[in-house]
Amino acid sequence: MNTERLIVGIDLGTTNSLVSVFGNQGAELIRNRHGDYLTPSVVSLLEDNTLVVGKVAKNRQILYPELSLAEFKRYMGSDKTFSLNGTAFTPVELSALVLGSLKADAEAHLGQPVAEAIITVPAYFNNRQREATRQAAELAGLKVERLINEPSAAALAYGLNEAQNLDSTYIVLDMGGGTLDISLIEVFDGVFEIHACAGDNYLGGLDFTQALLDDIKAHPDFADLDQSLATLERLTHFAETIKQALSEQDFVSQSIDIAGRERTYTLNSKGFEALVTPLLQRVKKPLLQVVRDADIDADDIDGVILVGGATRMKVLHRQVARLFGNIPLSSYQPDQAIAMGAAIQGALKARKQEVKDVVVTDVCPYTLGVKCRNGNGDLVFSPIIERNTTIPVSRTRSFSAAYPGQEDVVIEVYQGESIRPQDNVYIGQYSLALPKHDQLEGLLVTFTYNIDGVLEVVTTIESTGMQAKAYFEKDGLLADQASIEASFAKLAGLKILPRDKEANIHFLSELERLFAESLGDFRSQVAQSIDAFSAALGSHDEQQIDQSRAAIRQALGL
């Protein structure tokens, strides 16, 4: 029996997710039930109220957008809910369904239960978003051994495989479907030191697709189309294919059969760059910020590493090249690097000999501090641990009571960069009684922040030395046990399509999508194929189903 500790790595993405493991040959990705590495982060409901996750759900999203949900990672840590046939789901619960699918694929591949995971998160996720990710894993039956920042994971994979013998400083730019993360990382003697990170939690490849979609809808050949969910979903898919084509070539002319006729859209790379100029400007700001925060000269940067599927876009390459001139750009396994790095972090956590000499440091992505009154009596945010401070770290600042004879004080903890407390993320609070005297009491507030994201706050009363202490790991989102148990019960009551049935539903949804996109005689042939395959499914005879699928593939040239 294999008694070695098993910790999988998971890249939980906005558009796609992956699972990995550190095996005998190093970090390796695990294929899902369809034989793919990428599992779309999509959930869909079948006609019999059975839920599907991943590739099948992605196919159905085009045909049945009202029964499909995607992009929920963008709302992790928020109060937003999504409705699926009358049932409300939180982003945490939907992410748990994706994680559960990855967990099942890993268990099928490894032949043993999987209970522990390293999960990657955007470097710019705040504490609330990170805790939401932990809770999603808990609902999926996974214990999170550590949340690792996505650029750090990518740097780990790149460093071990490409630059393990080189001392170098480089920027990792990670743009996926929904988020942008940038980190400045130094590698030396097996140490991966993160100097600074920045990003935009609401900027990713989906926003570039949306810019294209808006232009397509305004095009004269498309202006008469209705705005139904089904039409918008097909046009979004069309815009995505154009965006991908422009990553390979400088001119695109593509057609789509929709609303009874063929419509054509053309665009060149300069036109695309003009469309997305506001988005490219949003990339520029965090790129410059990491260099500034790390207090490093651009000439000392050895390269820029591009990871994440959206970094395939040529317009992004050109923007980075304009900012950093002669610094080499390298695209490193855009879809896979983060998951591979998560597997390596899992090996570090499990103390595997292959990575025993590797050390990874990280930084606090946002400033942590307290609410207090300034000299004018206004409520302001007072930083204690500033952003991009290497963790673990401990910092102390002195404060005083608001007035002599104050009986108690409330320590309110926030995370963010605004001087206005209400514009930052509220973490929590606690109160302590002050000694009864007429003097203005002095207070020392100490923040200690560790690599697992746990914040310890200690307040010391200067006149007596008495202390009050609090730990902030959760911040209220699903933190009460009743809410967690309610989510467990909801997910346990869902009817999830068995793994061995997904191939048939996927093939049927492919045929339905082909029907929606076709015209004329071929469309009639697809309709007949749908009838034939549905009849085969009704027989529950696996041999007949396989024969029907093969015959249809041959007849339609699939």
C-alpha cells in the first residue's frame, strides 16, 4: 500500500481549471474523464434536473444559456448569487462543484482517495476571496494545505524546469479568463523570492472577448439580431474564435450562420488593438506598480514570463514589449504552468526529497491596518503591514485613546489601499477595556501575518502591559457553521451526472450545437442523427450506443 502523503495541485480558473500531482517524473497534469487537461469552469442543468460540470456544461452553455452558469470565480468573496432553474447558488458552491469534478478525476487516475490540495488563487485576491476559495474546497471534500498565488506557482514551475541553475529576476504576467496577476520574482540558489505583486481582479481574456462582441453587435451585418440569451451566447462563442484567430494571424474574416442567413465579420490586428486600448492601459498600471514597489531598476529585470491562456494574444505581447523594450518575453506553457507549480508546492508541503532544496517566499498582496481618527478627528485607514511586505512578518504601531478617561476601545481591522476605511475590505474587530484613569492611554497594536493568511492582532495597553489578542482567518463569509452545513446539505442533495454517462451527453450536446450552427440539407442530416442517437440512448445498450455514435461520426465527418 502506498503510504506517501498525496497532495494534488489545483488551478481553479475563471474559464478553465486543472488538477495535477507530483509523481515519479515530477509535476504532471491529470486528464479529466474526456481525456483533456482543461476542465471548463461551467455548470449546467439537464432537462431531468441532473447537473453536469465541465466540457458537457460548456457545450450546453451555447445552446441553453439560461440553464448554464460560468465566470462565477469573478464573484468569489461577494454576496452575489446565481439562479439555476429556481435554485440559488453562491460562487463558493458553484466552485465546489468544479473542485469536486477535479477531485473525482484525480481519484480515478490515481486509484486512491484524494483529500488534500494546494489551490492557486490570483495574487491580488483579498482575504475574503481567499477564504471563499478555502470554503469551496471544504464543500468539495478537500483540505487546503495552502493557497499559493498563481504567479508564484508559475514561477516555481518555470524555475524548476527552465531556469533552475540561473540566478535571475523576472516578471511573471499571468492573465487568465477573468483576472490579471503580475509578480516580480528573484531566483537564486533554489530560493524563489517574491518581491512584489499587483494585478486586477476584474481584467482577463473574457474582457477582450467582450470588446469584440460589442463591436460585432454594432456591425451593420449583425445590427438586426435580437438580444436573446441564446443569440448572445452564440455571438460570444463567435467573438472568442475571432480573438483566438487574431492570436495566430494579422487578419481574420469569419462567417456565422445565425437568424436564417450567413453573416461575416472582418478585422485586422491593428483594428483589434484599437478596440482593446482601454484594456491594455489597465495592464500597464500594475506592470509599472510591481517595478516601483520592488524598488528595482528595469535594467535589472532579466525577462518577462507570460502565463495564462489570454497571454497568447499578440496585442498583449506588443503592450509588454513597448513598456520594457529589450527585455526578453517568454511564453511558458500558458494553460499549464500554474497547475504544474501547484503540484510542486504540494511536493514541498509533503517534504518530497526531489524538492528538498527549494524555498519559496511570498508577500502580503494588500496593506493591512486599522481604522482610527486623525488629527482632524476624521476616520481614516492607518496601515500597519504595507502591501508587498515579505511574509511571515510582524509589525507594530503606536496609537492612543481618543480622549482621556476613555473606558474601552474597538480595534477594527481592514485590508486595502484607500485612506477611507469604507473603501477597503473589512476583516473583523474586537474590543478591550482601558484602565480607569484621567490620562490619555497609549496603545501598541501589533500585526503578525503568516504564509497561510492568518492574521494575529495584539493590542498592548502601555500603562499596564495588559494585552488583548485576536486571530483573523475567516471574515464572516459562510463562517458560521449553520451556513456551511446548509451548503453541504444543498450540494449533497444535487443529482450529479455519473462520470461514465458524460461521454453520451457530451456527444448529444455536440450534435445539438451543430444543428444550431448549420443550414439546409446538412442541418436535416444532423436532426436525423440526433433522433437516431437519442433512440440508441433509450435502449440502454452500450454496444448499440457505441455503434450509433461511430456511424454518426462517419456520416457527418466528425
